[in-house]
Amino acid sequence: MIRLEDLSVTYPGGVEALRGIDLTIDDGEFVVVVGLSGAGKSTLLRVLNGLVPATSGSVIVEGTQVVGASPATLRQIRSGIGMIFQTFNLVNRTTVLNNVLMGRLSVVPAWRSTLGLWPAKDREAAMVALERVGIVEKAYVRASNLSGGQQQRVGIARALAQEPGLMLADEPVTALDPVTSRHVMGDLQRINRELGITTVVNLHFLDLAREYGRRLVGLRDGEVVFDGDIGDVNDETFRDIYGRSITAEDMLAMGDNPASPPVDSEGV
Amino acid sequence: MTATTQRPTPPRGARERRGALAVVLVVAMVWSLSGLEVTLDRLLGAPGDAWAILRQMVPPAFARVYERGAVGKVFESVYIAWIGTVIGAVLSLPLAFMAAHNVAPVWIRVPIRQFFNAIRAVPELILAVILIPITGLGPWAGTLAIGIHSIGTLGKWATESIESIDSGPIEAVESTGGRWVSSMRWAVFPQVMSTISSYWLFRFEINVRASAVLGMIGAGGVGSELVSHLVFRDFPAASAVLVFTIAVVLTIDTASAAVRRRIIRGGVGRPDEPSRSGEALADLTGIRL
Amino acid sequence: MTHAAGGSVRPDRPPRRPRTLGIAAAVIAFSLFAAREVGFDPSTFWEVWSNPLWEKFWPIPWDWVTDGSNVMGPLIETFQIATISTILGCSLALPVSFAMSSLTTPNRPTYLVSRAVMNVVRAVPDLFWAKLMVTAVGIGAFAGSWALTIFSLAVMVKLFSETVDGADPGPLEAARAAGGRHTPSVRTGMLPTVFPDYVAHALYVFELNIRASIVLGLVGAGGIGRVIEAQRQFFRFDRILGMLVIIFVVVFVIEQASVALRKRLV
């Protein structure tokens, strides 16, 4: 369980990214966070694993206080939290498998991982993670030789390799084309359902949010302005969150049928 | 065209600046020449003197010099340069990770950067002058001098290439709970290694010339050969040594440049990836020391 | 897994390519051989600290060092060598660089010959030139100036001809299209574009020359190196250390000024 209480983040320079957030997320939830860029979505995700330090308030993840935690505690907390990035954050010049193995860094002794002597069971965990996202055949290919969608799935596999209880996805599909976006969102949804991993996703495409989310959190100017079931959401809600009317740019707007079987648009 | 548009007069600034530059250059020349014991007949005599020596240098006495082992001395210079580069590479690599502002805290990177700057400021020859009484005459003194000096330049270049990486993977490693060492090994190292190893090769090219020079003060290699032939005014022998040296230097330059191109080209991820800082690239392609 | 089927079979770990292993083995073998040849001796790294010679480095005899005729005089001579060599070398480099660039070369033979000659000139280490000049025209700063002039020329043509190679050929084409002869076309169509780079490179060469001129005296080509060489014969390392301190302060100041000037130009 995640519990945020009166959480505020002010960046050096005075920008108030988050203001007095109170939020509770139960185990196994699939939460979509929406808001304009600059509303604090990214910051919200990064205070959960301590990549951005909170200025005041409290963040409790799985019973551990994140705010003010020691570096060792922070590493401990992070090892249980997978994170997926908008720009994938893969190391392009090394293999897919090496990228996924990074998810095992917190459990492998530093000297072994530094020398590349990964234990067999950690290799196995990385392979299993790659199998879950369906690109295990690319394990020994350089990450730079993959398409965008495949790279993001490597990013998901890296997070899965941590065997996390919580998955954070920071605008995971912004850099992808519509078909691949649905594919990646489908992966996240499936992982949430099959493995019961609590998932928090930042999105700025509202139709995707509606399609894949179960609970929706709306942020505006660093404050929670909506928190509720996706079924209760209508265009009015989005207008409130965005503080303006909704345009075509806020939609992924693919006229295709969501019921059609997922197709790998990369065709590699 | 209406007649109201007047032709402008040329702006003054440019011409005045050009004039000032000329004055500065002339003053600098006069000042420099005043200290160099330049007399007219020396100046007029110099081309003749040089020509006289040049004439005696042809044909080079290849066979005689070869029998004396000059080729072996050229290779000794190459070995000195190679081992010096290896020493510099091995010692500078870990230091560079502690000197880059995006991965190292300020209390460690400032002293290490100053350390790089300090050794870069001491020429190899001066280092060799200091080292020779400690190690004795011979190639080991030259190797150490080149190795130490290389730590400074290689460290600086490696630091720059670390500073120009994509920081995303570092964030990714941090988000998995990895340690600093892990993020250096798995997020930074793969990104910079091809650039840094091509710097090593480039430094090796420079070091071959440096080690040839070091022999002139007794720190091993081909320099001593050249000096002794010139001292005894054995110009055919001196020119043979020069030709051997030039041949080896040019061969190494060409081969090393080809390998460097392969490393850099084979190492890129996406072609639009902004990976290397301009300064470092200039270091790589130009003669920048 | 719904869509994990369809080609998602675990691949075998690709074997390390024999060529990679071969190269690695060759590099290591060469390094070991070279290390033996140069008398690699790691004990130096710790024994160096207990060397009795270190006592000779300290204390620095400041009154000897600061006596004008001992250090400052030769140091000024050093900078005079660097200055005149930079001016002469870079002036010569201007036409040679244009000849060496495929954009501005007057004709193919000039291009090939100038490139070949300059490659050979650059392959000769700087102090070899100094020693040759000392032999030709006698010991002293005069020889050093010649040597550094050649060195400046070699470095400058490399840097500047690459700048010309990368410059916009449009204006030059326009000048030629207007019927201009070769030299005036280059003068009006190319020189203005690349002149700021030329000055910046010249300042950079000046910085290199300042450093290079310090060691010229070790082979008899004048400047402060002559004093270092003399004191080294007498094992006066305390004086050498004192000189080095002075040299580095002065060199640092000059370099910073030159770097600042270069930054303003580009």
C-alpha cells in the first residue's frame, strides 16, 4: 500500500511541483495520473521511489517511510519498485539482456554485477521478464537495433526483472506511435492483472487513460483535483483537470477497433 | 530608386581593428627578434647552412644505421609509447569517473580535476628530467614520463566524454536500487567506452612522437640515435634514422586512425545521438594536445 | 501469455567471436612483450618515495630563482621564440592550407604535393627539428625559432585546412562564376568566412608553442630549457623545481588570456 500525506515538493529555484497531496493507493490497483505538462505528474511518480526528494509531508510505500530515508533504505525501497520511462532510458550500446539485468542490480553483490558475473538465477529472472513482454528472442541484440516499441518493452522487462510490488510508468507511450502505444499499455494492463503488481501510469492521452485505467487521478498545478473510478469520468472531468477544453491533441485518436487482436506494428 | 537614399560611408571599426592587429603583430615581431641574436648575415646564411646539411643527408646510410640497430631503437620508442599509454589509460579511467560533474560529488571531482590539470601542465621531457635520476637512464624513465603525462590528458578527455552522456540510464539504475558502482558500470561505461578507447589510440599516436623525443635526453628510444649522429655530423646516418622514424610514425598514424574510425562508427547507437562534446571531438580529430 | 508466442524462443548465448578473442590476445601479448622491452618495473611506484634524491628537490632557493638573470631573462627569450615562430609559421600556413584543401587548391598536383610534404613534416617530432636546426645554424634561440616555425606551420596547416574543407563553398563558387582568377576568388570568396577560425587556431598554436618552447633548450635550441639542462647536470633539482613553479604560473596566465581571447573570437 502507498500512502501520501500532505506531501509537498518545491524544487530548488522555488517551483512548487506538488502541494499538499493526500493519496492512498491499495495493492493491485491500476491508477492513471493525468494532467497538463507541468502539473506535477512526473514529480509525483518520482517522490514515490525517492528520485525526487519531498520537501515536506510523508510518503509511505509498503510500510516504509521514503521521505528522509537513508541511502541504504532508499535502495531497499527502490529495489521493490519498477520504473518505466518516457525515453526508455536504455543503454543503447549494450545488449537487451544486459539492460534487463540492470533490474537485478539491487540483489546481486556489487562485485559480481560489476564484473558481469551474473548468477544463473538472475539471468533466468531476466529471461522470464523478457518472455513476459514477448521479445526474448532479442536478448542478445544491441538495444539500439530495436524499434521504439521494442525498446519500451525492454524497459518494462527491466522493471519486471526487479520482481517489484509497485510499477511506476512515466508517460510510457509518449514517444511511440498509436498502434505500439496500445500494445505497450496492453502489456502494462496484463502485468497488473496477472501478477497483481500495483501500477501507477502517467498519461497525457485521455482516451488511453479511459481505455486502460481503472482509477483516475487528475493533477492541476501540483494539486489533486480529481480522484475516482474511471467509470465516473466524462469530458467535463477532463475539462476540469486541464482547465481548458479538450482538443484532438489530447487524444491518441486511432480510429481502430480496440477489440482487434494486438498486432506488432514493428514487424521485425 | 529615389534620390533620398544616400550611399553610406564605409564603417570605421573594421579598418581600425585591422590596423590595430597589424601594429600588434609588428611590435610583437620586433620585440621577439630583438632577443634572438638575429643578425643579417646569420639570417642570410641560414638557408645556405640548412641546404648544405640537406645535401649531405642524401643518400641516407640505411645499411650502416640498420646494422647499428636503429630500427630496434625506433621500435623501442613504440614500446615506450604503448606501455606509457597503457599506464595512462589504466590509471586515468577510474579517476575520470570521479571527476565528471554529472556522476561525482564536488568534494572528490574538484581535487581530481586539479590533479589532471597539474600533470597536463608538465611536459613529458621535464618529467623525464626529474625521473631519470630516480630510475636511471633508459626506456623505463621515458615510459613513466609518458604514462604520467598521459594520465592528465586521457583523464581530461575521458571526463569530458562522461559528461556528455545521456543521463537517462543512470536514472534507470537508480530507480532499480542499484549502487553508484553499478550505475557507473552498467549505465555510463557502455556509453563512453568506444569513445574513450579511441582517445587511448589517439594518445598513443601522440606518444610515439613524444617517446622519440625523449630519447634525446637519454630516456630510451630512437632520439639518442639521432642526437649522436648529429653530434658527430654524420648526416647520412642521421637522415636514415629520420626516415625510419617517419616511416614508423606515419604507419602507426594511418593504422591507428583507421581503427579509431571503426571504433567510433561501430560504436554509435542512434546516428542523431549527441554523444561527444565538441571539444573532445576536436581533440580526437585535430592535433590538440 | 497471450501474445508471447510467435517466435519468442530464448536464443542461445552467442559465442564470443574468435576474432575478438584473437585481437584481445594479440593486444595483451604485445603489451607484455613491450613491457619487458621497456624494463617495466612496478617497484618504482613504491620505491620512488624512498629515493634519497628527493632531498635535492627541497627547499626551493627562492633568491636564486627570483634573480632576474637566472630565470626571467631566459623565460622572456622563450616567449620571444614562441611569438616569432607563431607569427612566421601561421603566416606561411595561410597559403599552404588553401593549397591543401580540395575546395581551394589551385590544381591537383599542388594539392597532392603539399599534403604529402606536410604529412612528412608533421611526422617528425618537434624536438627533432630543433636538433636539426641547432646542427645547421648553431646553438641558441635562432635555431629554436626556426624549429618552432616549422612545427607551427605543420600544426596550423592541419587545423586550418580542415576548417577550410568544412567551410561553405557557396561564396567561392559565386566568385568563380563571376570569372574571378584563382587567388582573388579565394581571397574574397573563402578567406572572410574562415578568418575568425584562422585567428583562433593561431592563438591555439601560440599556446602550444609556449609549452614547446620551454623544452627547446634541452637540445640546445635556446630559452629556459637551457637553464634547466645546465642545472640538471649539477643535480640542482631544487633550482629546477623553483623554475618550474615560475614557468607554470607564467604559462598559466598567458594560456588563460589566450583561451579567453579564442572564446571571444569563435
